[in-house]
Amino acid sequence: MVQYTLAQSPEIILTVPGRDSAKARDKAMDQLMELMEADKLPTELEEGFGPQQLIEVKEPTVDNTNGEDAITQAVQVLSNLATLKLKVQETRAEALEIRKAVDVLFSDNTVTEDEITRLKEGFKVLKNFAQANIRYQEAKAKAEQAREILDQALKSPEK
């Protein structure tokens, strides 16, 4: 089905079967002529009004992409949270060990060159853990909203 209207009378809707085509516009013109003959057209049309001047009325399409985008984004946020959680868990034990070793720097005890070298190498692990932990905490806060979006999307319709 295709619908047409007139610029002069947008409240008039002419519906014909099929798609927008010359034939469909001719059928709409026939309907328009019937309205004019029955004095049901609230406006006068200009001399030479033709089918090409009919305006096709398109049904507004429902835009589900916003909801789908929100769901996709929510899943990505949760996936990111899972990745960060694993990274934090994998590096936590080693980072805590290195953190204990840092206390050696503040004591009056002598430290060997090997201990300092191990500490310096461990700082990278410590830094990576601390950064991952901060990102994880931030992602966890964002993931709460993502979880709510998914819960809403997964909710079964009320009967």
C-alpha cells in the first residue's frame, strides 16, 4: 500500500495498493477526482494539477537502533569489566609481593644490587596492576548501568 497527500490539503490521504509508481499515482488521481466531484475536497486545485504533484506519505519507521546500540554498548562494557577483572586477579599476588619488597627501600638494612634490580623490574608489574585495578574500579561503576540496561532488555513482557 502507498499513500499520497496534497500540499494544499495534507489532511487528505489517498491510499492505493502497490508501490509508488505512475500507475499508483494515476489511481490516487482517480480517487482525488472522485473527492472533487463529491465536493469533499476542502481546497481548490490549480489548473493542470497532475499525479506528479502528489506527495507520497511514508510511514515513520520505528527506530530500534538506539535500544540495540545501548544493548551492544552494555555488553561491551561488561566484556571490558570481565577482561579487567581477570587482569587484576592475575597480577594481584605478584604486585602485593613486590609491594612488600618496596619496604626494603625505607629500612636501614643493606640491599643487594640483585634485590634492587628485581625491585626495578617489579615496578612495571606494580604499575600495571595499579592501573588495571583503577580501570577495573571505574569499569565496575559503569557496568552497573550496563547490567541495568541488559536486565531491562531481558525482562519478559508483562501479561
